[in-house]
Amino acid sequence: MEHKPLAELKAVADVKIGEPAPPLSREQRLERWIEVLDANPSRRLHSLYEIEYLSPQERRDCRSNGSPLTVAYEDPVLRAEGLKSDRVGDCLAFFQITERQVHNAFCSCHVGTRFSGKDAAVRLRHLLPPRITRVGGSIFERIGRFFAAC
């Protein structure tokens, strides 16, 4: 592979430098994690073993090979966004989730020692805000249409 300075490349090609993409929001990060888990729904994952009994520092440093946190860290998009490792503390900060949420989603006392990528994705979906469906519009729109029809 030959490396050339940008000035030389501009002489032989139409070089355009794009704007960097804005950082992903909390929801987009969680949605990306869910997508990565859904891409391999039958993948067998390891839970985080009894993290509620760890000291706060031990909990932040906790990791488990092949956990849903490992799946997130394996994703180049999430790493490029700033995910530093598959340790609980780094995932808490990056995904802006709480220790309780990680415990409920991935601790062995809730999911056993092994579970699937599909199950992990389902558990993560509970961390997303509820989507408002627009089937038929809001209750106010429906009341307005009802009275308009009278």
C-alpha cells in the first residue's frame, strides 16, 4: 500500500472531507447494542455472576467472557463511539444505565448462568423509553374527530 499526502491526492482525485457524524444518543447506543445481539440470536452468552454481592469497585471492574457486555465491546461502531471495555463500569457510563438495570438485565440471579442473544436483546429493550404508536392518532385527536363528526 502506498501512502500519499492529501495535497498529492487532490491533484489526481476529487477529494472531499466529510463532516464527522454526530455522536450517538443514549437510545441509539442501546438500539445498536440490541441490533448486534439480534444479529446472532442463538449465541450463548454468559451472565454476570452475582454482581449484587460485589463491592462498588469490584462491580465496576466486573466482566464475564462472552457476556452481553462483551458483545457490545466487540462491535466496532460502539467502540468507535467510545465504549472502552466490556467491564460493568465502562458500560454503565457509555450506555448511561444504572447498576440496578445491569443487574436486572444480566445478573445470574435473574437469567441463570447462560442465556441467548435474543433473550439479552429482549431484556435491553426494557431500558428504552416506550414508543408512542400513532395508530389512529392521540386520544385528543380521536376525541376531536368524534365531536367534529357530530
